[in-house]
Amino acid sequence: MTLIYQSTRDKTNQTTASQAILQGLAVDGGLYVPTQTPKVTLDFETLKNATYQEVATLILSAFLDDFTSEEIAYCVAQAYDSKFDDPQIAPLVKLNGQYNLELFHGNTIAFKDMALSILPYLMTTAAQKHGVAREIVILTATSGDTGKAAMAGFANVPNTKIVVFYPKDGVSKIQERQMTTQIGENVKVIAIDGNFDHAQTTVKEMFNNENLRDKMFANNKQFSSANSMNIGRLVPQIAYYVYAYAQLVKSGEIANGEAINFTVPTGNFGNILAAYYAKQIGLPVAKLICASNENNVLTDFFRTGVYDKNREFFVTTSPSMDILVSSNLERLIFHLTGDNDTATAAFMASLNATGDYKITDEMLGKLSDFYADFANEAEISAQISATFKTDKYVEDPHTAVASAVYKKYIAQTADQTTTVVVSTASPYKFPKVVVESLATVTGEEDDFDLVKRLAEISSTPLPKAVSELFDAPVLHQTVVATEEMQKAVEAYLELK
């Protein structure tokens, strides 16, 4: 029986996986979730010897079951190929007291590659399945990594366009250069004068704007999303949690069936939600440790049950986590309500109207699987230094947030459960904070000087994704005010 997806805000709004991927967001503003947890056989005596591609096929076949086995095989083969610089795709590295799951071996050296390498194939395959002739316009906001990974995935894909918005002063220089040098006849990158939350909120408003939707249809176009709000982005992320566990069983680090913890640097809540879904299908997970930076709205939520975005916004050295509206949390809220769409819609309406909401005590009691804390800027820098001193291993600031929070968790709980830290980006994307944490800098060096120094310090070669930026021409220089975002989209798409 085909697995049905429903909106978190209206349970009567139901669709198949392929249709949900095409839509991106539900027309009522909600996010699509499966109506039931699919049954997945997690036989780790077999999976410990499986390739990443085989694990991904297992997960995608269960969650996206209106795709044929041939379609899934095609999408997986196209996505997880030589564009990854490690044949394991997501290697697990043993450090002192933890394991780092490296998700930065794709062609944009960040974890978004893990899902955005496959989303274009899922989306174009879905369009063919449903006879969609309209041009699909990927509209997305990025806090640094999604934008580049999405553009790299969709560049020159037939019958698609992609428009990416990013906060002008809210990403690293390497992240910005990666985006503004992106080639592709169907690619548009636009900086805004606000922060990521401004960009994401306005993108959501465009998705929910019926007049704009009608104008798009009249011009033979339709929007879809490449953010983790799209179920086609979220489901592929489940695979690497299963794969990491299988590798621990294979190496003999854990016994088959032994529960482990995952520590996840968290912004928009998609990555850790994928771990939550992995647990729902039977992955032996003890604690999901939600690690935030100084924009610690999630830490407060898990401790108090109050989600309150009415607070100071910090621009930090871990910009992909500089988020006060964690969109994917809506899916967890829906499940905490017992899949109550009316209650979920009310919480989201409150967030939109007043900037906050408070879940019930019963819902708060269901969050025992989670632990949450945050790391400030000094703690991030200290963790980068400590990890390098102990292991001669360089963590990027997002991974350092997760490592620092994990150290706090151990100090508070004395829990010695085997723990995997999810390493979401290469340190070469954030050379300033990394090098400053490891060596003395003059203050006159730019990011491109610093990546060379980082290569010397770490004795690792510059990734191609960085070295090719040195001579790449800047192709995108548009900057608009937040309130001008829709006008910029309409102009680029030449809507009549």
C-alpha cells in the first residue's frame, strides 16, 4: 500500500511522496509528513557490509514508495557517485571519546550535499511520473550551505530554474564566493539586506501567495523547495544515520542492537529530525543531543516547552545555525500533539502572530529522547583548539558546537554511551575562525589567505571546492531589500 503524506496543518491535504516532493510545501503552509511510520528491516548483520548507496536505497524505497525500484536505483546512482571524494560517501572517524560522521565529502563540502545531490533527480523523476510540463522553479533561502548545494544540484537541469536568497552579511566569505561564482543558465543568486529568518519567512510567504501562484501557473511555471522543508530533502538524510550505526557494528565498536547517541549541530531542525525519524523506524538511538550556538532558541524550547523567537539575533562564526525560526520543528510539534493538525496550526499561527508559543506539559514530557544545550563563541574556538591538540583533527565551527555541547552533556550526565557527532561542514568553509583558534593571525589576511594557512597547519590538501574559487569569476552581484524579494523573483522569471 502506498505511503501517504499529509500536511501538518490540514490532515485532509494528503498526497503521495512524489507529489509532495514536487510541491515542496503544502498549499496551506504546512509541511508534509508520512501518515504512518514505514516498516523498514534494519538487519545490521547485513547492513554492516552494505555500501552507502545500498543503505540509501533501503531508506528511500520505504519512505518514497510510489517511486519504482528502477527509479530509486537511477536517482541513487546519479547522486552518490564520484562527485564525493570518499568512496564511503559518509566516513566515520574515531576521535578521543567520540566518533565524527563526516558529511562534507560532496562537491560543496557541506552536509547539504548528502540530500541535494539526489533531490534534483527525485524531483525531475516525479515530474515525469505525473506528466508535469510546467517549468519547476526552486525557490529557497539559505543560511550558507543549502544555496550552493542546491544550485550545484540543479544547475542546467532541464525544465528547472533555481532562485537562492542569502543574507548579505550572514555567511562566510567562502560560502558567499561559492554561491556568487555558480555557473548555470538556470541559476539566480540574490543577497538580501536582512538575516536568514527574513529570507526564509519571505520565501514561505511567496509559496503561500495565491496570486503569485496563479501568475506562475499562467506562465507555465510552479514553485518547489530545496530546503529541508521538502520531504525529498529530509528523507535522504535518514540514510546516513543508519549507515553510521552499521559502520560501528562492522568495526566492532558496538554490539548489534546497542543504543548510541547522536549529537547534531542544529539550525533549521531538519538534520536532527532525520535522526528522530531514523529512531522511529527502529535505529537503536538513546539520546538525540541538539546543539545550538548563541541563537539558542531550541535549547530554551527543549528545556521549557516555550518557543520564543523574540530575542536578539546573533551573527556568529557558525552561520548555518544563525536561525531563530527552525522550520522543521513544526514536524516534531505535529507528532508531539498526536498528529493533531488543528493544534499544530494553532501553534504556528501563534508563532506568526506573536513570535512564540508554549506546548503542553504532556507534549514536553514526550521530549525525553532529546537533550539540548548551546556553545558560545569562546567555547567554539576553544573546542576547535582542543580537538586539534588531542587528535590532530580540525573541526569546522558547526561541528565544534556539537562537540562542545557533547562535552557539556557528559559533564552533566556522566553518560558513557557511544556517541556520534555529526560533522556538517569542512573547516575550509570557515577558515577565519578555525585558523584564529589554532594560530596567530595578522588581521590582514582574507579567507583565501587563511585557507592556505589552514592547509599548512592541518597538513591536508585544499579541497577542489575551495581551490577552484581562487580564479572563478563572480557571476551574481544582485542585492535587494527584504521587501523587494518577490519583485526580484518576478523580474528574473519574466512573469507577465
